Amino acid sequence: DIVMTQSPDSLAVSLGERATINCKSSQSVLYSSNNKNYLAWYQQKPGQPPKLLIYWASTRESGVPDRFSGSGSGTDFTLTISSLQAEDVAVYYCQQYYSTPHFGPGTKVDIK
Amino acid sequence: EVQLVESGGGLVKPGGSLRLSCAASGFTFSSYSMNWVRQAPGKGLEWVSSISSSSSYIYYADSVKGRFTISRDNAKNSLYLQMNSLRAEDTAVYYCARDKSPEYCSSTSCPLDYWGQGTLVTVSS
């Protein structure tokens, strides 16, 4: 199984400032045949189901604001919120879909 | 509009059984693989099981293998999870989630692009 870890567990950022979340996989999730990373990011607000933000490590899902961006390759990935808005308060999860799915433990983002 | 509506959750004693259902609408259900994902109270997400569009491929997390059975009825646009030998650690909100289209997927799994609101399963004596 490919296990996912995330850091930090939580962070507090001022409105308009940058938030950065890290995700690491225990094995590479890069498919050499197509050079794609099978890594997704989700946002879960309190009392709601998760929402898909990014897939293939850096492709935004339709309708997702461009302040959300994903980067990284192989085993190390980053989700960046370029200018934090109040509505971005949530828990963020990474997920690998290279093999049977596995989610990271989540990172809680709050307003400072 | 894609909709996924779970039902069947409730309170059950350890060792008991429960069957969850997920009613799908707004898309061609028979063309998509589907998943169950759970979330224990105050905890993170745990993938439970997935089933391909024609039920040819089925996968389970080790934590539920041998106790849970996923199935689907494409004629009824419905997904199911039969849960037997339930344990306290199975207590969670269970979400039904759709795989993104196959072109976005690996040979095994996909990003999950639509989720239901979830149904709560509580295992307690």
C-alpha cells in the first residue's frame, strides 16, 4: 500500500496571505508511461462532504478558484492557497490514486 | 445535476449487520465506477471499497475485507454496502463517491469527483 503523510497538522494564516500544505507518499505516484502524478487534493468544510480541488497533482477541477494550485512530482507534493479567503477555512486532504486509494491524515487551515 | 443520496445508517450492536444504499441521479450511473469512503467522528477520510461500472473489479480496504460487500444495481442506479460483523471501530459517516471519468484514472483508482452527504453508522452496545 502507498501511504500518505501530510504536514503540518494545522496552520493559521492571515486573510490574504499564502497557505502551504505538504503531502508525501511512501512510494512514487508518477506513472512513467504518461508522466502524470496520480495525486489529488480535496477540501472538506465542517459538516460537508469532501470536494475535489485538484487531480494529476496540478490540474484544477472545474470551478475551483485559481488561488488554489498544486505542485510536485514523484513522492513530494504541495497545495498552495495564494491568498487565503475566509471561505477557505477547511481541512485539506491529499489522496493517491496510483493504486487502491489512500488519503493523507488532513491539514486543518484556520484564520490567524 | 449529479446527486448521490446515502441511506441505511443507524445504531447497531457489535457483531450486527447493516446495509447501506446510495441512490444516484443526474448521470449515466452504469458508466462510472463507485466508491464507499468513511470518516470516523473527528477523524480523517478512509477509503473502504470500490466497484467498477460493470461490477467486474471490486476492491476493499484491509480493515473491512471479509466483512463488507460492495455491490451495485445499474438498472436501479444504486450502490450498496453490506456490512457484517460490525465493530466499534466501524463507527463513522459513510460517503458514497463517484470516480472521475476513466481517462483521469490509473488502472486501479481515480479521483473522486462527486460525493453524497453521508450516512452515520454507529456501532455500540
